[in-house]
Amino acid sequence: MLLNIAAYHFVRIDDPDDLAARLRERAEAADLRGTVLVAEEGVNLFLAGAEAAIDGYLATLRADPRFAGLAAKASYSRSQPFARLKVKRKGEIVTFRREDSAPLQRRAPAVTPERLAQWLDRGHDDAGRRLVLLDTRNREEVGYGGFAGALTLPIDNFVDLPEALAPHRESLADATVVSFCTGGIRCEKAALWLRDDGMDNLLQLEGGILGYFERVGGAHYEGRCFVFDERVALDPQLQPLVDPAPDPAA
């Protein structure tokens, strides 16, 4: 079995090119595949490999004080879900194209998966306010599954979310709105920016859908969660839609 991780960490990086080169070298030495994005605002990782190799890679990364708090979401597969290793220097680790949206000094308030599940059971938050879940993913991802009754938007790109949400904002004013995405990274930007834009009733789901699956399971979720590799999508038990057996000749 191979260990698959998804991880991101927002932190100011003054040496992104040098860091990208070092992360590539370490990943190649550990025979890891996947995608590593590095920008001045942080890192975003999707990697798969032998469990010991992944653990060693994360330990080395966390030894850098900038990444001591990096958290990774884990799942397993019988075969390698990535064709190759890609390490890229980017302008953003998730493209949003909005000024001051990176949570480098502060982040939007978050709700834990356990608390969200309680709210969904009750149909309202702790203060009795109605609850609306906001899906920040694109329409292809939404097609694989999502939280029952969530507000979805007809977008193909994350950068289009603020405009697509604008017609709904007045009707959401009396609700507690919880934004969610695959692993949490998009909501880090969207929730912070939207709150600064006046939507102070917006929270983000800690750890995204994958974090919810890990800690709660599939309660109130319908279908699977699209992921960005050859497994295609994971169910609430973190089992893949596509998981071909390893090639015995490999």
C-alpha cells in the first residue's frame, strides 16, 4: 500500500525558488510522485509513496520552523496515483487573484468537522441561526458529490467564486454560512476575503471535506469527493473510485 498525503501551509517564504529546488531533490531521493507547489505565500503538496518515505519527507519539512505546524491528510492506495513528480514555483499556491487573501497574519474563523456534524443534525448552529453550507469547488468537482442541500455555484474556476456568490449574499445575511472545499485550502482564501468584503457571517470548515471524512465519516454527505489524481474521487471511508492493482511486472 502507498500513503497519499494532501497538505498545505501558508507562511511567508523569502526563498521560494531555492525551497522548490530542495523539495524536488528530497522528493526524488525518496521516490515520491505527485505535485509540490511553492509560492511566496506557502506550500501546497499532493504526494504519494512508501509510508516511511512520506513520513521522512514530512519530518524533514517540519524541521524547518516555517513548516512546523504543517498538517497532512492521509489516505492509502494499492497503486501509485501520480504519473510523475512535478515541483512548480507559482505566484499563488491556490490561484484566487485577490489582494490580501492569503492568511499569512490571520485566518477566517473555522468550525471543526465534529461541530459541523452537530449543527447539521440539529439544522442550526449553537445560537439557533439557520445553517447554509457553501461549496467553493467548481462544477466538475461538485458533480461527484457534496453536502446535502449545500449552495453550489456554476463556476469552472475558483477565481470566479466572488462574482458567482454575489447574487446570493443578501439572502444569506440571516444565516451562518460554512464554506467548504476538498482539503480546506480554497476556503482559507475565500472565507478570509469574503469576510473582509463584509460577509462576517461566513466560517470555513476546518480541513475541508477530506478532514470531515477522516474525523466524522459520511454523515450528511452524499456521494464522493473529487481528488486531483488518478484515484478520481474518494468515498467517506477514503476509498478510491479507481484503484487499479499494481502491475506485477513493475
